[in-house]
Amino acid sequence: QFIQKYANHPTYIPPRGPELNAKNWQAEAALRMFLNNLTDEVAEAPADLVVYGGTGQAARTPEDARNIIEVLLELEEDESLMVQSGKPVGKVRTHPEAPRVLIANSNLVPHWATWEYFNDLRKRGLIMYGQMTAGSWIYIGSQGILQGTYETFAACGDRYFNGDLRHKLLVTGGLGGMGGAQPLAATIAGATFLGVDVDPDRIKKRLDTRYIDKMTHNYEEAKQWVLEAKERGEAISVGLVGDIGDVLERLIADNITPEILTDQTSAHDPINGYVPNGLSLQEAKELRQQDPAKYKVLSLKSMARHVGFMLELQRRGSRTFDYGNNLREFAQQGGEANAFNIPGFVPEYIRPLFCQGKGPFRWAALSGDPEDIRVTDEALKELFPENTHMIKWLDEAQEKVAFQGLPCRICWLGMGEREKAGLLFNQLVREGKVKAPIVIGRDHLDCGSVASPYRETEGMKDGSDAISDWPLLNLMSNTAGGATWVSFHHGGGVGIGYSQHAGMVILADGTERAERCLRRVLHNDPAMGIFRHADAGYEAAQENARKFGLEL
Ligand code: NAD
């Protein structure tokens, strides 16, 4: 009956309300968030179980999805389900303060960690791509990355434009699951925005969820709209259907130099993600099937051309940065020797935040009631009245963010703040101020949970970029501390071979058990970020370790 109602492939619906379907709230939370990842409003392609990021899946096959649900419905508080790349493989005996679900996605022994090897295993049904929050069941739609993107654009504004992005044009490619957050983040930050995507359906989805203001197939029309808006200092966003390389070429020819330039096409996957220049969507789909090797050659060549235009605009003055999709590496492989002259966004804008244990703290109201999120927003504003940046963000988000699936919120919080916020949410549940428990989680893109030399750990001070002991320690500390589900993935936003990272989600159900777990996990998790950066020699992190009494 439950399967019929909530998981009738390809239609997945998270249950809402205060009643349990599973035997306890820990399993119920995992169940609701798993279904939420796959629900129409959230997932990019529910029929393929793809949540976001090109091929990032929540479960390997529809049958695996059904099996996961069946196990979660029966799971006791002294059992934990193990999931191997989207397939439930067994239960182990644990205890109520241990994670209910243990997840490993896309991991390969390093020597074999190539897309070719991975894709072969995937074709044989042995593995799936988990991205970061797709396979770890805490993707919350485009809002998830909205805040991180806003932080990045705002930090760019602070650093180069005196904190004011009015009269500034921001150009980018890719308006998919993650990239679709860019137009709203840019307009909240005050900029005029032009985003380019080859797939008109992707842009339409952003129009429907109010993440973008206007759409056109016509370059001249888009150009006119954004130039007029920029002149007036109007923060509007325009989605243009086309190949990003072609559009950058035309901007150069027209002598238009955007102040800010980046990219979020799914470049991390040269075969199943990026669409080569000159191919229609249908042609690309066919070539992927018929001749993936040829597709890859075309894809790398197109990325080299694309990055060549980005470098030209950088020379002309655009503040240009890589936005975490591994575009530079594949452009280099495609023949653009100077691709890495474009800096990554983490060393440019985010690392100072990581040194404070700051990162993407997110939560979902399992009740399904948007009012519960409003209650948490207000409670946070009261808890941190001095954090004006957070308050501005929460106000903007309340007004501009349309919820997708279960109502969720995200804001970046640091060491100390995350623990306080988690305990506050537990109290709100206990006192009945919200209608059902709340889950708290985060992206794997965080201060202490990822090794990714072309993104989160690019250019570390001590050269420790590629050491993945750190995310493993993070996984182990969150498992030992009692997160409700934990995960360890390979690949993420930059692709197979390029990163390893850990995720965690923890339940606030108002109980004392939850309180003990929250105190441990929401302390340890950001502390890992401070340890990691202090150990690498960042003085700000060493200072923060002292400030928070962390023993190094
Ligand atoms: P997605 O697959 O949902 O969207 C990618 C979009 O790029 C698609 O809409 C596709 O049509 C478009 N595209 C592909 N080739 C194109 C071309 N030549 N010209 C114009 N458009 C083209 O992926 P997503 O979830 O939006 O993620 C985008 C990228 O960002 C991925 O590589 C992902 O791994 C990475 N990522 C970055 C971060 C971050 O924090 N910066 C976080 C998560 C993911």
C-alpha cells in the first residue's frame, strides 16, 4: 500500500504530517528524505532516479529504490541499513545512537578510478554515481546551492566591486539542477545576469520555480535585455538557449565584457554531461549511445574552445572563476594549455569561511508544512541577532525562494553556531512549536568533509590537496558521534578520480537521544574543518581552534 501511494515508479512522494509510517522517526526521516530526493519537484529525472548533477542518483534501480523503502519501513532502532552505490545490501546490528543508514557510493580503488572503468561497471549494473547529496538523500532542490552561490557571488562583489554588484553583468553557462541557482543568487546579490543552456526545458524549469526572470532563444534579444538592465542597475536574470561557447564567442565579437564570468555546465562528466559544440540535444543523445569515445573527443575539444573564450574575456577584464565543475581539467585535456590560469572559487572566496568551520547547514521540515520553516527562520534570527549577514539571507530567502518538495532552508553557519542551532531545533520539536521532527544535514562541500584538489582543497597551504584521510576521519567521527545517516562518496561535482567526500544527516526529534547526538555531531563536524585547515597551516583556523577550545 505504501509503495502504491508514495513510490509508484516514476512517481515518488515524501509522506508529510506527524504520523509515522516507519517504526521510528530515525527511519522515517531517512524514508521521507529519500523520497523527497526523487520527487518530481526536486529530482531532475525521477524516471532514471537522477536527482541532479548530470547522473547523480538516489538509488541504483527502481527495484533497489523499492527495496530501500521496504527495509526502512521495518527498520528497528538497533539496526542499520547498508547501501552500496544505491543498492541495499544488508542490515547490521547497532544501537539507537548509531546511524540508521550507512551509505557508500561510487568508490573505486584509486588505480581504477577513471570514468571509463566506472562507466563500464555502471553498464553492468554494479555501481551508480551518487554525486554529493543525491546518493546521500539530502538534496533539497536548487535552494541547496542557492545560498552557497549567493555567498560566492557576494564574496566576489566584496573583493572586487566594493560590495556592490549593481550595474554589473554576470555571465555563466549551465542552468541545470545546481546551475539553476545562479540566476536567483546573482539577482539577490544585485547583479544583472545572463545564463546560457543548450536545453530549453532546463531553463523552463527555472522559470516555473521563479529562479529566473526571462527566457529567449534569441541572442540579440537576450543581449538587449541584459545591457539595458545593466545600464539601469536592474538585477534581472535572463536565460538564453544555446551553446555557451557560441555565446561567449559572440559576446567577444560584440565587444561585451561581463564583469563576472563563470560556468556550471555539467563539465565534470564529458560523456553523460557536457554537450559538445555544434550538436543538437538529440544528436548528442544518439552519439553518446553509439560512439562514446568520439563523443568524449568532441566534448573535450568543445570545453577547450569554451575555456579559450573565458580566458580571452579574463584578459579583457572579466573576473573569471571556475565554479567547481572540473571544466579546467577537461579543457586542458582538450588542448587548452592555459585552462588553469582561471582560479577556482574556493581559494578565491570560500576558504576563509572554512577556516571558521563555516559551511552549508541545511534543514528540512518533515511535517511538509512551510510554516515550520518560518518558525525555524524566526528562531534562528532570535538566536543569532548579531549575524546580520544570515538575517539578510533568511529574509531574502523567505521572500524569494519557492520550496521544492518538503520545505527546507539553508544558511551557512560556523563552529559553535551549528550546535546551538541544532539544539534549538530539537527544543522546537520537543515543545510542539513545529508539527513534526526536523532533519539537519549539509552538502559534502564543507570545511572538513572533502578532498578535492580542483575544488574544496585546491591550493592548500601545505600542499595536502589530494590527501583523503580527512573526509574519512570526518565520516568516522560522524558515525561515532551518532549522525542519523552517513555517507562516503567518490566523484561528486568534479567527477570520478577527482574527489572523495563524506556526508551526514542528523535528526532533531525532540528526544534526549537526539540531543546527545546533536551535541556530538554538530560540534565534531565543523571542528573537523578547523582541524583540517589548522593542520594545513592556516593561521585563522589555528586562532579559531584556540577560540573554541579545540585541542589540536
Ligand atoms: P545538470 O546536469 O543538472 O545541468 C548541467 C546543464 O548544463 C544542463 O542543463 C545542460 O543542458 C547544460 N549544458 C551542457 N553542455 C552545455 C553547453 N555546451 N552549453 C550550454 N549548456 C550546456 O548539472 P548541475 O547539477 O546543474 O551541476 C552543474 C555542474 O556543477 C556539474 O558539473 C556539477 O558536478 C557541478 N557542481 C558544482 C557545485 C558547486 O558547489 N560549485 C556543486 C554541485 C555540483
